[in-house]
Amino acid sequence: VPPRLPWENILLAALLIVTIGSAAQSGAFRELDNGLRNLSFGLRDRTASGQIQVVEMDAASVAAIQRWPWPRSNYAEVVAALDEAGARSIIFDVDFSSTSNPVEDAALARSLSEASAEIVLPTFGQSESFESDRQIDALPIASLRRHASLASVSVIPDSDGVVRNMPLGTMTAGVPRPSLSAQAAGVAGKAGNQFPVDFAIDPVSIPRYSFIDVASGRFDPSTITDKDILIGATAIEMGDRYATPRHGVLPGVIVQAIAAETLLGGIPIFGGWLVPLLVGALGAALVFAQKTYPRVVATSGLGAAALFGADIAAYSLAGADFRIVAGLILVLASGAARSGLLLYREMYRGKRIDQESGLPNRLALREADGSQENAQTIVAMLANFDAIKSVIGADAIGSLMGSLAARMGGRDIVYRIDDRCLAWISDEAHETRIETLTELRRELRRPLEISGKRVDPAIVFGIAAAGATAEASLAASTALANDKVWHMHEAAEQDLLEQQVSLMGELANAIENHELEVHYQPKLDLMTDCIASVEALVRWHHPTRGYLSPDSFIPLAEKNDHIADMTLFVLQRTLRDLAQWHGAGIEVKAAVNISARLLISPAFFDAVGAALQVSDTSASDLIFEVTESATMADPAAALRALEGYRRMGIMISLDDYGTGQSTLTYLKTLPLGELKIDRSFVENAHEDSSDALLVHSTVNLAHALGLLVVAEGIETVECLDFLREVGCDLAQGYFVSRPLPASELLALCLSSSTASDTLARTAA
């Protein structure tokens, strides 16, 4: 069972609630809520009540009147016709804030004054100019407004230009006034307050009449009786159109009509996101209470569906407009989190159980507590494993190992660490432990019946320190080889381990104190016979151990996480030496080897950038050599890293080419500038036809891809001549030069007037 934190479900749920609540508060779910609201509109689709009707200033009316602005006597005729038909209110969404001519204004004023229906004229605010934030309030002219109520037709779209909410009232000319929709619905509200418009109402279902038909008497008066009539423009050329959810762009008067229809059912309530989040928290609690993956999926899915259904019901029954995305995400995220937790527990246990025997495995043993005094790891090895396997079959081996573990009793947890070995942690004193193992061996050697066949297990034991499972296994192998019952891990083996640990501590100090050295092995340009670049190679002359081969400490540095510090030391020393050489007029590039681990390390990438920033050397003078195996370990991460170094200006060289498994497509994909053929193909290429063919074809391939080619391992002049013949670009090896300290390389380059001088000096 994996380790569990106390209250982990509560802590995880609380984290989800706080995170999702913070996101909701910041408006992160606004677009999702809007999209979900559109879906809700579609599911609640309904027709208008018919109480709100529209006389539309449509294209037919524009064509019939043939003037703009329309003479106000036309409006007077429509008012008279509607009033005579018994309209309850006549509400204009038409701008009357400026005079036309006295006769026309008087005609409309007279019609308004004579009407029995309530007359409502529009007010609105608008910016003084495009550049100005100053608002100008527009009111109908005095001769008209003395016969009418005033209502605001202001529409305030959201930041995305879509109208979702409408005001209940606004301030115009310092006076609070109802909105046109509130006036039409007979609803009172505070100026500045808004309400969500119910776009589930189908705009097509709102009764409409053409303005010219009403003016001409071509309508059924009975349909108008006791209705609230909105008059406004629907013709495209008159503008006044708004983007809306679900229905697209609608004329302003239709938006006003839908808003009024919304208010006929009462003022909708802005429910916000907090209540759905709290409901979602209850759903999350139910989700986290489930013990199996199917129940978690079902509970979270049903919880989300129930919350969505409750939202639709809340609007339909109570006019409550909630933003439920936060609650939905909480329920679904809780399902995902709980599923992940259950999956983690299942995977955790599965990774620590041997599937054949049902026993805990090596990983479980590695995580076991062996901190007791005198604790040691004991390994029991089935000495005649192969013989028994051939008798009972591979499928029955797990059952055999389980039976052997059962015979060991219940004092200690027994682990199956590989196909033929069991292990456990013992805290007995040494003398007692040996007696126990002797008795246990006798018990385990009693015959067993597995798959209907009798087998006689032979067991040997290995003993090592707690946690040293590999050493205990090795000790058991030693016992088997020496025909002993048991064997304890030798101290000499431990001494070697301690020596390596000590060496790593000394290496860390050597890196920190700059006690390492960097030597440079030249690469000869075969076209110009000049040293074109060098390879930086780390050297360590230990104060007491003497010269240490790189093979003795570089693998340990890699294994013990010192490789980054060591490589950065080499890089910084190389940049310093490059600057000195360039200052002396020696123009060469320098290559630094980058390990597989460092290649995909973001921290190392940043450290390289920092080193280049403080260096006087250009990145273009630097080469990073990476092996095929380094790039194959994690191709995607390696490619990203190499492209990043290439953008810095560093050339990438593929080292040891031919020893890995890279394909031509992969080779083409890498941002390489140089290909370095492994010495195993180069050393005898001038004598071996197969090696010669491989080298020649590699040179041609690299050149076709636009890459320079370096051949390493040059030991003879014949090999060098061969490389010239096949068109190789650069040669490296002891025939060209052994690795040299920076000072010797500088002196060599300064004193050598020709490449032949260089070769003569360095080959000696």
C-alpha cells in the first residue's frame, strides 16, 4: 500500500475548491459560462407570450415612404391606428431628440396628446466624440416629451460585443429612468442594475407588423388590443443591430422586445458562480467517497449532469441565472483527481507486487524500513532453479516461490527480488541469524508438490547490509559457487565502494578548487593543413593517487551527479583559453563533450547561456560534441536542447558516429554542423576495404547534408593520406597531436609557420 497523507482526500478537494474558486473570481471561466449559457438557451427554447409586439420599420416601409428621416406625420398615423386598435402602450425605439419641421413635429405631438394608450419615448446617452469619454444625454424634443413617459434605450454589450444583459434603468439628464424593456414589462428597478436576457425566447415568435401596413390600416386591430407595442427599425440600412447569443445579429428593437418578454416572468436573478461551486463541492465530496474507478466516473458524470439540469430548472422555475462552469469543473476535476489517486494506488501496489507469486518485489524491498539495529538483507537463492523450471514449467515457478515464502513463516515480510531469489530484512544477532538460516534451509529442502509434480528445492543464502540487495544476491551466488549454506558480503567489496565514494568527494573538491586541468587535442583541417579546432579533454592529477585516467572518474562523476559541475568547469576554462588564443591571433574553435544527462538538462542549458554572457568568446567559436546514444535516449528532448544551443550560435557535432542506432531521417533532423566518425572505423580504413567503404560513404552522406566531417583515431600518415583522398574535412588523433595543455598549444601554434612543422612537432 502506498504511503498516505492524513486527510488527503479533504486536502485535495480543498485545493481544487480554492484553485477553481480563484479562477472563477478572476473571470477565467467567462467564455465557458457564456458557451454553456448558449447551450441552455437552446435546451429551454420557448415562444414569446405575444404580449410584447413590434411594429417594424422594415425594408418595405422604407421603400414605401422613400424619404429619410421619415416625416413625423407617418409616426402620428401609426400612433393613431394603434391607439384606435386598443393598444395598451406604444413604445418608441426611435430617436426624436432633434426637431424636423414645425408642421411635422406638431402633427406627432398632437397624435401623442390625443392617444389613450400610454406613450413611451426613448432617451439614451452617447459619447460626445470618438476621442472623448464625455457622455451627452439625448431626450425627445420638449413638444413631444410633455405627452409621453421617457425610457432608456441604452444597450451595453459585453467586452466581446455580444449583448447578454440589459439595464433595468439608467440615469439620463440627471434623472433615473426605467429601461425601455422594463417600461414595456411594467417592472421597476434601480438605475444602473442589469438583468440577464433570456435568449431562449425565439425572436421569430414575437408578433410583428410592418410600419407601412399599420399606417395604411392593413392589419387586424383585434391582435393589437391591450398589447404593448414597440416601434423600431429592422431594416438593415437603418443600422441599430446587435450581436446576441444563439440568434446572431438582431435589430435593436427585437433585442428590446426579447428583454421585455424576459421581464414579464419577473426580474431574473444573477446567481453568480459561488452557489454552483458550493453545490459542486457537495458533488466532489460524493466523488471522493467512492472506492472504485467505475463508481468515481459514474458519480462525477451524474453529478455534472445533475448540476447542469438543476441550472436549467433554476432559471425556468425561479429565474435564477447561475454561472455553473466552476461547479462543473470542480465535480469533473474531482472525478479526475480521485480516479488518478485510485489509479496511482493501483499502479503503486502493482509495481511492488510480483505478479507470478503475489509476493512483494524488489522495489517494495528497496522501500522497506531496514533501520533497525543489526538489520541486514538476507537473500535465499533457489540453487537448482533451472532444473526445477524444466520439470514444472515456467508458469509454475511463481507458485513454487510463493510456497517457499509461506514455509518461511510470518515473522518477516518475504520479497521475490528476481526469478530465483527471495529476500527479507532480518534484525537478529549474527549468531542467531546463522542458526535460523541453517534451520530454515532444512525446512525449505523438504519436497514440494507443484502442478502435480514433486520437487526438491535446494537453497543457499547471501547476507549483506540492509538495503544492499544486489550485494546479498552476489553473496548468495558466491555461496552456491563455493557449495556453502551461506555467504556474507565481503568487506573488500565494501572497501572498493567506499574508495569510489571517497574519490567522488575529492573530485567535488577538485572541481570547486579548480584543481582539474583541461588539455586540448587539435583537429587538423585537411584542406589547409592548419589546426582548425581543438577538443577539450579533462585531466586530473590527484595529489596522492597521481594521474587518474578519465575512465576512472568520469563515469563516477556521471553516476554521482558531479558531471554538470565538471562539464561547466571545462566549458569555462575552454572559453577563457579561447579568448587568450584569439587575443594572440590564433583563430581556432573548441569542442566540449556534453553527456546524455546534461543534454536534456534545463539547468545546464541556462548555465551555458550564463557562461557565454560573461565570456569574451563568441558562441560561434564553441562546438558541443554529443554522442548518438545521448541523442537517442530521449529524442524529442534532445532535439529541443540541440536546437536551443544552435540558436545560441554553438555548433553541434555528433561524436562516435557509427556506433549508435540513428537513422538517416533522424540524422537529417538534428541541427548538426559536424559529424565525427568513430575511431573504430577510421584506424584501419586505409588497409581494410570495408572500413574504407564505410568512411567514404559517410563522408559523402555528411557532405550531402551540409555537414563537416571529422575522423578520429589517426595513428599513421597512410591513414591521413586516405582521409584526404576521400574528402574528409578534419582529422584528429595522436599522429596529428596528443592532447596538450593550453600553454603548450599556444606556443606550438605561435612557433609553427606551417602545418608540416606542426605535424613534425606533435607526432614526435
